[in-house]
Amino acid sequence: MIVTTKQLFELAYGKYALGAYNINNAEQTMGLFQGNLESKAPFIIQISKGARSYTNKLMLEGMIRAADEIFPEAVFAVHLDHGDEQTCYDCIDSGFYSSVMIDASHESFEENIAITKRVVDKAHPKGISVEAELGQLGGVEEDISVSEDHAHLTDPAQAAEFIKRTGCDSLACAIGTSHGAFKFSGSQGLHFEIVEAIQKLVPGYPLVLHGSSSVPQDEVERINAAGGALKGAKGVDPNQYLPAAKLGVCKINIDTDGRLVWTRVHREFFRDKPEVFDFRPVGKIFQEEYAKFIASRNKLLGSAGNLDEVRAALNK
Ligand code: G3H
Ligand code: 13P
Ligand code: ZN
């Protein structure tokens, strides 16, 4: 059942965070639904601009509609990840998306406000909520690369002003995470004091954490042992997901970790079975491994086990 992101945030706020997982193909979609149902969790499906052009945006919509039929018990929202203005409008007009992210965080504060406000004004009359971003994460997202020197953390006072002036429904804030598999060069931690300060200024407001993959070290070791070259890959401590949720983080974005599962499964499979050229056996293993991974994340996010309650609340 596709629901609004707003409904899911209201139910999760202060208790747990929703896993926001990116999808690109059918195997990932199947594993995603299976993992969320096995762990009885509501969730958010994210579609990036890159995913929309990997096959075709309609292919992704078709897969999600099909998965909704195959798994009628699933409760989820569909979200555009890191949209530019035109892509946001395309998703708003499609009538398929529950929410869009307008990412103008690389623009000046005033320009970010102006762009975000235009998107909010188009989205709200259609019942679609808008996530915006203030501050800049390091790493690469879509076609924009931000070096560590240029990444900067969100200023809480600016965040409060930004929320008020744009009317955006949730805010992605930069607290020290970054996109990709190489998040920390040393022992840098996350700045929860920023989340706390924003919550003091805007109580009850849903915040979002991007760049939250944990980059499991056993996964990295297995990839490297099977021919990969991911030296020094490091992620967020997943035991920080729930404390973040209790402070008002409602959505935690995880994409890289799923790519690591895919890479490990495929590298090991073809290393061990060089004679095989049917892609279905390995695709099946990936679906199962991805489902296990999703279930394990949902436990750490606190979203696992909430499906029946969410369903009951939405059916009231
Ligand atoms: O933050 C970006 C997400 O990981 C999506 O990545 O733009 O390569 O699909 P992508
Ligand atoms: P990761 O690269 O840490 O998985 O972050 C994903 C993300 O923020 C998607 O928007
Ligand atoms: Zn992101």
C-alpha cells in the first residue's frame, strides 16, 4: 500500500526512523519488499535521477506497482531522492510519488530558499510533501561532487529560518555523514548537537539523515578477497540510528550498503563458479541477501515490528 511520507513520519516521530532505500532494478525491488515484510517494517522507496534514467522512469514505477500487488501487506511511501527542480515537477505531475526531495543545497542560502519554495508551492496543492537540504554533505551524489573541504554542517538557526520561509515538510541536515563508501578518514563522529539544536528551535519537525550507510567491514573484506579494491572504506556506526531517531530523525537514507551486498554476492559467485553464465541463480542469491540486509537495518532503525500498528493507524 503506497501511503504519504507525511503519514509515516507522524507515526514514526521520536520513536523510530524509517529506512529510505534506493532501488534501481527488479532484484533489488524484490529483496527490498521481502526484507521489509520479514521484519514487519514500514519503509520508504527512494528513486534517484540516476535510477530514473538507468532503465526508464516508467520501468521503476511499473516495478513498484507490481511489487505492491505481489506484497499487498507492505506499507511504504515513494520518494524522489536528490531531485533538481525540473525532476521534482516531473514527479509531482506524474501523480505517483508520495514526496520529492529538492536538493538545492549547493546553491546560496537565498537561492536554496527560492527554489525550495517554488517546489513546495507546486507540490502541496497535490498533497505531495517536500524534503529539502541545508548544509552540504561530502561525497558524490548524482552529478554533483562535494569535496570534504567544501562540505559544511547545517547551521541550526539557518535551518529554522529555512523551514519557516520555505514551508518544506522535512529537512536533510549535514551532521558529519557523507555519501558513498568512504565516509571518514579518521575517527570523526556525528554532530547530534545540531539535531538537538534544530529540534529546540522547531519542536516536532522531522529531520532526515543522508549518507547513512554503515559500510560493514566484513562486507568490504569479502569484496576485496573476491577481487575488489575498496581499501579504507568506512561508514556510520549503525548503533547511532536509533539515538538519532529518538531526537527527531524520521528518515535515514541507505543506498551504498545495498550496493556492497550486490558487489559481494556477484564477485563471490562468479569467482566460485566461473563456468556459469546464467544470471538468475546469482540474482536470486542477491534478492535473498538483500532482504536479510534490509531486515537487519530495520532492527537497528527501530522500524522493525511496527507494520501492524502502522496499518491499524492508517486504516482508522
Ligand atoms: O545519494 C545518492 C544515492 O546514493 C543515489 O545514488 O544517484 O547514483 O542513484 P545515484
Ligand atoms: P549512502 O551513500 O550512505 O548510502 O547514502 C545514501 C543517500 O543519502 C541517498 O540519498
Ligand atoms: Zn543522499
